[in-house]
Amino acid sequence: MNYKMQFTFAALGLLLPATAQANDSVSVMDEVVVTAAKTETQRRDVVNSIITIDSLDIEESTAVSFGELLANETGIDWRTYGDYGGASSTLQMRGMASDETMVLINGVPLNSPSLGSADVSNIPLNNIERIEIVKGSGSLLYGSGAMAGVINIITKNPEQEAPTMKLASSYGTNDTYTLSLQHSMFIWQDFGYFLSANHKAGDGARDNSQLNHNDASLKLLLDKGKNFKASLYGQYLDRDFGIPGFDPPDGAAAPNVNYPFYNNEVTSLLDHGGDNNGQLIFEIDSNPLEWLEVNIQADLTDMKAYTYQRYNYNGQGIKSWINNEVWGVEANIDLKPLEGLNVLMGSSYKHHDWRTLSVDLDNSGNETTESSNKAKINTKGTYLEARYNFLKKVSFLAGIRHESHSTFGNINLPHYGVVLSPNETTNIKINNGKHFMAPTPNDLFWPETAWARGNPDLSPQTGWHSDITIEKAMLDNSLFLNLSYFDWNTKGKITWAPNPAFNNKWTPTNMNSSEGRGYEAGITYDPSEKLTIGIDYTYTDAHDTLATGTRKAQNQAAHRAKLHLIYRWDSGLQATTTFRYTGERHFFRSNGDLTPTDTIEDFISTDLKLEKQVKENWKVSLLAENLFDVKYDTYVSNFYASDYLATFTPVWGRYPGSGLSLSFKIAYEY
């Protein structure tokens, strides 16, 4: 892999002429963000480490999915379960688990209420105006699950100047094609809409890896200016996909002739699933007085997931449906009683209906026993946060949240920090907050079967997250440096394991703890309007403490790095190249193992995109993902082959990463 990377660097060195012209741009320190304080706040006054990605960054990147896009950022690890269209993918931040990172859209969680984590594989990119990533504990403002940080997707608004429209289509490897539409306009002087729709389908790189995906979103906006703004955002997603599993290793038993449910390429030929999700978000924002801002939000989320699974060794199986319906309301008041002082008061309420239905299948696939379960969970959060900026040199933050949960009771969450700004181009941020994650309804109420059961006596996971960040702008703001040190811990981690108290059924308990620390370093350099260079590196040292001892965190790479290059020619041609390095990761086949049973090797992937503006309204692009077709793995797992009833030993294998993928895209916009 090294010689391939060196070759690519050398080729780019020939393409990219040297330049030293400074870029005349607005200081990144004056950037306005909203997620960290739930109101518009200058970046320099926020105690958290922040990453922002705007729509132009998305357009110029090589990413075709939300996970790929964020994999290019410091401290974020994107993981996917294999090389197929419907493979779920998650984000991990600073070595914490995927269910400890909160993903929002317009301030409302996208995380699955029953699983805790967010499947980011189904998030479209073309309706995103901005992404704000706030690292460190976010539990003060966002409650459960915001332990590693918060990723907020802010969708596009219509533009006042003129109607806009964009049509795009692409075709690529494995008969994968996409169609997308965006249209926006103001119907009246202050009322407009932004519409987005996408279709994606493909056969996949392996057997049973097909995908059929459809989504649409609509934002209605009433904009009366600073004094009053109201929006209604709705989105709908429907997708069906095959679930091929991982690659069976050499030597796995041949499929049973009566149940040929796998082959030498995939562990499942029949398994499939689907998602059917909808969301409505209504928001009012008013700033009637210089010292007063009011925000009210109401939301409704409906998530349905379906899976069909057959067991390779005996032909039996299960069909299951999980439905999560959540509605909530939230109100915030931001007061500015004195110069430099902000006081945020807020309250939120969430109601969660959880329902499951499963149907057992006999060895011919016929339905037999049916079982179901349901539960209701309510949460109430009240929070107070004060920020004081003294002479634009020192900014203090202190806050506390009181959370009341219908299952486990109450918890208080303090948060405090300070920002030192010795000059206009330097920020030093110190941040510390308590975080927590409530047990999910799957953890609490999973129906008792021959193999598993939930545990209604669980307590929330709790801990602290601290970091120190230095931000520095240089060379007339053409160079931006970011360096962070982080340290976190989590106690009472909810872990599923065989429990002797329940005949060794898999049961969740608050039995483990974990801790992590590390460094993040990022450099963005724009020496001219033609060239952009980004270099990022993350070191993570995370450990889990089990009943048997301490071990390195599972599936966590200690080293990750990224190099990102963009060059723009006067002719309208643009080249974007991204190199990503992921270090080796360890896997433990048993909850009690302290020594890794498997090591997933490190790898370097390279993506290249060439894009050309043709005439005024047309744009064409050619994208090569994993340009050098590097072979790598993402996860270790097991399945039960045809000889399982004789050996009672599972077969272990690995999910493969995506190989070389080529696609051509054409877009028309005005």
C-alpha cells in the first residue's frame, strides 16, 4: 500500500502547481454556530471543540454517503457492516460506542430509540445546508446518548433571491444508479419551500446485496426576519435490502442440501430487511427584543424496521418488526440581561411508544409461533446554562440539567468550561461535563425467549468527558490549526452476556466500565482560491474494564489519519483526492477475553473525483472510490454452518470492505 500512496502523491505533485497567495476570507473564529448553545453563538465563545461542514464542502468531497463524509474528520470513526447496499453504518466519536454519539436533524434525534445508535447509511446528502459536530459531553442540552458529542444536520432553506432547481443522475459499478431532485422557491414574499427527493438502487457487489432506496423531504419556511421565523420540516424514507452477511472462511462446512441458505461468498442468501421512517419537525424562533430570544419545537418520529432471517443449519427462522414512535416538545428562552451575559433556560418532554412483533418460521419457512411486546417511556428534561464573556478575552460557562425518566428515576448533569482568547486568532478551550445514556426499551423489555431476556432493573450509564482544545488561525486566515486532548470515562456500561441467574440466557446488566483518552490534530490550508489542503490525525487509547480484568476497546483503531486535496482549474475542472488511513483493530470473541482473538489489519483507502463545469448549468463528474482496490475488513462475526448441530461450534469470518467502485454523474441546475 505504501508504494501506491507514494505514487499517487507524486502524480498529484505534478498536477498541483505551487502557490503562496493568501486567501482573503472571513476569520473562522467569527463563525456562527447554533448546536453548541441552541442559539446563534460565535465559535470563539463555545467551550466545546467544533467541526463545521457546509454544503460546498459536501459538494467538493469524494463522499457519496453521510458516513464517508464524516469519516474524513478528526476523532470520528465510520464503521459499516460489509460491502452491500443496505449495510448499516454507524459513527463512533473519540473511541466511544456508536450509541454514545447523538445524531440530530434540525435538532431532533435520528438515533434509533430501541437500539440507541443511528444508522447513518440512509441519510441523504443533497438537502444538507450545514453539519455541526460538537465534541465532548452534550448531555446538558441534549440528554441521553450525547456522551461523546452531538452531530447536528441542518437542512437547506429556500433562497429569497430566485427559485432554484437541481436534477442529477449517476450510474456506476454493480448496476448502481441514483436519481435526485431539489427544488426551492419563495411562493410569496416571506413564505417558501425546499423540496428534495432521491432514489437509489443497485445489485450490490455480492450475492443477496441488492438495495432499493427512496426518500423525500420538504421544508416549509415562513420568514418574517429577526422577529419571527417558523418552519415545518418533514421527511420520509422507504428502503428494502438484502443481508448477505460476511464472507465464509475457507473450510466452512458445505451448505446442507435441504437448506442451501449460504454459499462460499456470503453467509446468507435469503436474509433481508427494510426500513420505513417518517419525521415531522415544527419550529418557531422569535427574537422580539435585543435581550430576549424564544425557541419552541415540536416533533414526531416514526421508525419501523423489518427483518427476515433463516438459520443455515436447520432451515428455521424468524420474521420481526420493531416500531418506535416518539413525540416531543421543547422550549428554550435565551436571555441577555447584561453585556456579555447569556442565560439559557429550557425544558423538554419526550414520549416513546415501543412495539415488537416476531413470528417464528419452521424449516420450510412457514409461520408458526407469534410473540409481541410493547412499552411506554417518558422523559422530562429541564436545564439552565449561563455564559459570560469578559472583555472578549475570557468566556465562562456553567450549567446543569435535571432529567426525569419513567423507568430509572432522576439524574443531575452538571457542565462547565472556559474559553481563553489571548488574541483574535487564538482560542484555548477547557471543557468538562457529566454524561449519561438511558437503557433502551430493547435492554429493558426484550421478551423472554429460550435464549434471551430484557432487564427492567437497569440503571443508566454515567460518566464524565473532559477536553482541552487550541484553535489557531494564521496567514491571514488561510491556515487553521486545531489540536485537542480528550479524556472520558463511563461507568455501569450496559452489556449483554449469558447470565447464570437466568439459566445463562443473554441478559443486559450494568456490569462493565470503560475509559479513553487521546489527541486530535487538524490543519486546513487554503493558500489560494485554487488549492485546499486538509490533514487530520487522531490517536485514541480506549479500554474496557470487565469482571475478569481490563482490555483494549473492541473494534477501535488507535491511529487514524486523513489527507484531503482539492485543486480547481480556471477551465472549471476540479480534482479532489482523499486518503484515509485506519490502524489495526482488535476483536474479542468472548465477553471475558482479555487477549484479542482476532486482529483486523490496518489499511489505506484512496478516493478520487474529477468534476467539470460544462457551460453554465451542467456539471459532470467521475468518481473512483477505493481507487487501488485495497482489500480490507470491517468487523468479525460468526454464523452457524450446516454441521452446527453436530459440532455446536460457530464459524468465524469477516465482513469485507468495499472494493473499487466507479460512477459517472451528470447534474443540471439553475
